[in-house]
Amino acid sequence: MRHNKDILWKGVLEWVFDDLLRFLFPEADQVFDLKTPLGFMDKELAQICPEPKGKTTVRFVDKLVKVKLRKRFKKYALVHLEVQGQTKAKHRPQFGERMFRYFNLIFAKDSMPLAAIAIFSGGDGHLLPPRHLYHFMNTRFRYQYNTINIDNYSEEELGASKNPFAWVLLIAKYALLRGRKREQRLLEKKWFIFQKLYENGLFDNQKLQAILVFMEHYIPFDDQEINRKFIERVDQLTGKKNTMDIFEQVAQMKIEEARQEGENGAKEAIARDLLAETEFSDEKIASLTRISVRRVASIRKKLHSQKR
């Protein structure tokens, strides 16, 4: 089961948006008052910028965020953010035009200082435009927006950063891993990220917990044995302290996804995952998946017999 990636991005960005601004703009703390709560305006954005009917959208994730300014005559600014994954070749030229269309609609509605950011997370960011150019009958303009292309950052650079948003980018970069030994390589990559989160106070910091949940869904293991090895390393490092609470969040997100998508047999599939990936009791798994304890015990018994 693969979690919808735009849901994951939308969730984690609300935790690391201040770090994103610091990552992209070195002067962020001088321009923005990042101690004031950010205003996430997803509903307003959907009303301001509805998708054209009958057209295929290439939108992956979009957000509109209201940020307080420190020393400006206007008290607030808006940040329009797009996260664009792998894009079909025929849709790439449309990206810059859409960014410009959104700018016009948002600015016409609010007339506030407005910055635009595009995150290219699909590995083809070098093929996506960083600007929109227009000209007709001597009427010309150039719309330039900020871009963050994960291909422009090395693993070493992102891994050495102290900025949590850099670690989110690193997770997105790991999602592009391919090849026969992907699972073993992914084990080492996820272990590296977990150690960083743990060393920076994972269990006392909700932002870091959100990044861990993002990682667990964004780059899941296909091989359950590799996943078990990862959990064993986590348990050895932490002494199992509070790890159950974090992985319970992952389980609950899987269940919610299954409920929204209406997948047949999804609850039992999740129960099998939890039996393979955690040390939750039958009662705990039954309460999470809303199937009977007897059925969980039956699945556990079947899994155990398959390993013999």
C-alpha cells in the first residue's frame, strides 16, 4: 500500500515551512517573523485558483501561506508553494504558465507581497521551467519564481545540514533510488535519517516526529525482512523508548488511507503489516484495524507457519 504523496507533502510542509523559508532565503529571519504562527490557506487557494474543468492538471501539491513580516509597511506577506513530482513531457511547458496564472489570481485577490516557490521532487526538475515568458505584439514580460530542485543538492550536503527541511528533501531524494539492491541501500539511507532525528531529540519534538512519519510512508520498504531489520536497529538504539507511539502514527495513517480509498481487504493487509513490522499485541492491532482479536490471532498464526 502506497500512501498518496501529495497528502504526505501537505502534511509535512506545515511542520517545516519555517525551515523551508530559512533553507531558501538566508535572510528569512530578518524579513519574516517566524515566531508568529503561520497561516495555511489551502481552502482559500482552492477558491482563488480553481482547476480548469475538462483539462488534465499537472498540479502535485500547492499551498498558500500567510507569513508575518518584521519591518515592512504591510504586516503580512503570502508565499505560494508548488511541489511538482515527475512530470510528463507534454505537461512540462505548462508549469511556468500555471505558476504565473496563480500569481495573478492570488495577487488580484489580496494585493499583498507575494513570493512563489516551486519544489521539483521528481528527478526531472532540470526539464521544468524556472520562469514564464510572454510576448505578443511588443507586449512582453518575464515572471521569475524561486525553485528548489532536489537534483541540485548532494546527499552529503543535505545530510550535513542542520535544517530539518533539508532532511525532508533528502527523503524525497532517496525515493528516487532504483536498482536490484534498492532495499538494502534504502535500509542504510533510512537508518541515517532516523539517527539524525533521534540525535536531535525525536521523542520530544513533534516536528521531527512528523518527518519520521513522512519518511515511513514516502519511502516504505517492499521487503518485509528488510523492514524488520530497520525496526530492530531502531529498538537497539532507543531501547524501545517511545518508538511504539511513532509507529502507531504510521499505522493509523495507513488505516485512514485504506478507509478513504475503500480498498478491499485493506484492514487485514494492514494487520499483516503490523504483525510483521511491530511488536504490537493482538489486542492493539485489533483496536487499530477494527477487526476482531480472534482474526488477528489467526493471521499471526498463519504468518508464523509460513516462516517455518
